[in-house]
Amino acid sequence: MLHAKVVTRFAPSPTGFLHIGGARTALFSYYFAKHHDGDFRLRVEDTDKKRSTEAATQAILDGMDWLGLHHDGDIVYQSQNEARHKKIVLDLIKAGHAYPCYLTPEQQAVERQSSRDAGRAFRSPYRDGKSPPDECPFVIRFRVPDGETTLEDQVQGLVKWNNKDFDDLVLLRADGTPVYMLAVVVDDHDMGVTHIIRGDDHLVNGGRQKLIYEALGWDVPDFAHIPLIFGPDGKKLSKRHGALGVDAYADMGYLPSGLRNYLTRLGWAHGDMEIFTDQQAIDVFSLSGINKAPARLDFDKMAYVNGQHLANTPIYAIWKYGQTFFEAKNQGPLSKEQHSRLQTALPYIVGRAKTLIDLADQAYFVTRSRPIPLTGKAKKTLKPDAKPRLDDLLILLSGVLEEQWNHKIIQELLTSYIEDEGIGFGKIGPPLRACLTGGAPSPDLALVLDLLGKPETLARIQDCLDIFYKNNEE
Ligand code: GLU
């Protein structure tokens, strides 16, 4: 169908967090709308009053905000449209597409069985004008027409159902409240939604909803039912697999841009495009790139993609997302000096990390407070014969001018020292690294010295001599 303006929507039920599967559906809807200069709307489907909570609504909004999924227009709360839903049901009754059904639960069970015996879905005898009993609660059911329903799904292709397999579904419950199947159609229509992109667990609902659109004489939107995400083992995604809220991924040190890229690429492809920005995804996104087969979550790939985004993120933004991780590693806020050392070091080490947790580990050696505790492994490198080497290096390094304190000059100094002494690098590298990092992960040694700066380097070597070697004198 041709549309004047593309409108998509994300329609979560607020019964939990923003699950990554939901986040991916939202991303697809978002990119599709933006690709067509359209609107991406948000509707909170809070009609199930028992299960919907304000905390869950807030968690979903926070998750979308963190992920950078900005919706257009006001949020629609489905529960606020109840009067409109009821009015539409009345219209359907008037037009003969819906009818009151007075069956008690017991009678319904009997009818259900006889519908089954007749090889069709549930039909109520009240659809054919059976006279109602006195004072009996009733529901309003949709009168499913005879024939066939077809849906030209943008992902699944042509899907056909025989209408006799569709129940005469309830539109209004006995307490007068509308059901999801009706509310969704009315709201999508009223919001001008042109493309419904959602999980393929709703595919059959698509067929049922199409019948309601047709009964109302409304344009039927395009549907794209996307396969669900499976766990790495190909089984249904469970919590153990990572079926968590996006907030859990934020806590694991993923960047919003990294998670966005990974989730978008999960089940959607455009040529060999693997790492992309938001704008690049908007530029090329199309429903035809969505895979029909379910995607499998792959944590290694997720980490790889995130690492690429980390490497491409400006340092000020890394600080914005990483601050809590650096502070957690430091067990408290960073001092001005620690912060400035970190800022100097980040461009050199960011390419080695996959997540912000990883980055905080990689950066820890620069922010550590003196005197630095040594790991058992680090201690083992501090053999007695390393002490005179460290004494020498302390003197040599003290002679380097602050303005010449850089990676290259330090490397030359270390190389000429081992050459002059006729020793291998193994005699000085590990002990020096132990003093400077305590055994924390670290890059190339000369770079470690460069990033720590002269005063901190000398102080850490001195600490090693004063504390470790003093305590371990024979
Ligand atoms: N509220 C429904 C859900 O969370 C989605 C309905 C829809 O997208 O049509 O599963």
C-alpha cells in the first residue's frame, strides 16, 4: 500500500523491563520510520490492569531513553482510550459484525467442544440470534466472516488462514472492558499507523486484526512480523541466555550505540555492513533486509561490535558512560590527578577493550593509588636480582627531562640499558611492569611509563624498592 507518511509504533505492555527482544523490535520500527522520514510512535498497552505497573512503564521509558530510541509525539496510554474502544464495539454491533454472547463458562466449554467436533474454531449459538436468557452477564464477540484471510506480510510473505479456524473472539468482556485485540486495531488506526512491525508471535493476531479492520472499513496497515531472538543454543531465549532488560546490558558495560548496532544487525542485514552508526542504519534500513529465520544471540559478536563502537566514541562520551565503571574499579570517585591520567591514557587503551567493564580493567593501572598492592604473580617477578636493575632504572629515568618523557625516548632508554648490560628484556620488563601496575592489565611497557608520567613512574618504582624489597630482605 502507498502511504502519505510512514508511521510505525512500538507498543509494549508494561509488565516488566525493556527486554532486548522488544528493544530490537522497537529499533526496527524506529529505523524504518526514520528511513522514510516518518514518525515512530510509542503506545503503552496498559489495559491489563492487574499486570501493568508504573514501575514497568518507567523502566521501559528509561530503557528507550538510554538506547536513544526517541519517539515522536506524545506517548499514548491505551487505557485512556477505553471509551473510544467501546464506541467502536457498538459500531461493530450496529453493522452486524459483533454480537452479545450470554454463554456461562460451563456452556462455553460445551460449545467449544462441539465447535471442535465440527472441525472449526469457537462459534457461539448467540451469533445466529438465539434469544438471550434473563439477566445474564454477557460479552461482545466478533462475528468472524466466512471465507479466507490473507496477509501479505513484509517478512513472512503471503500467509493464509481459513476463517473457520478463527474464534469468534471476545471484543468486550462482561465487565465492559475492551480486549487487546480490539484496542490494538482502534489505536493503530487512530494513531495513523501505516506499518506494524512486531514479533512473529503476533502473526496470527495479524490475521484476526485484519478481519476487524475490514469489518470497520478501515485501511489495513502493512504488517512485518519478525522472527524472535533465540539463545546461542537455538532454544527459546531465557534469562540464563541473556533475555534481560537493556538496563542489564548497560550494567554489563555496553554502550547504547554498540547495543543498538548489535541488535539491529541481529536478524537484519544490508550487504556486508557490520559496524554502523545510527545515521547509516537509517539511510539503508529496509524490511526486505530482515531474515525470516530466527536470530541467535551471540555474546562474542555483541562484545566485538561494542568494542568497535568504544574505539569510535569520543573520549568525553566514554567518560559519560564509563564514569560509574571507573569509579567502581577505583572504589570511589577519582581524584583530579587520577582523572587527568585516565584522560591521557584512554585514547591509547580504548581500542583494546570490548565493554566499559573491560575498559575500566584495562585503565586501572593508571588510576591506582599508591602504594600499589601486588598480585602474587607480580611478586614472583620481583626476584632479588631485579632489585639492582630497578635501582639503575630509577636513576636513569630520573634523568629524563619531563618534556622528553614519551614512549619513544623511554623505549630507547630501556633498549640501550639492556644492551649495555648485556641482558635480555625479560630481566627488566616483568619486574618494572610489576612495580608500575601491581599486576593489573597493561599495554606495552614504554607506553605504561609514558601514560603514568614521570613523577608517578618514579614514585611507583621507589615504592617497590622501599616497601616490597625492604619487607623481603633476607
Ligand atoms: N503489547 C503487545 C506486546 O507487548 C504488542 C502488541 C503489538 O505490537 O501489536 O506483546
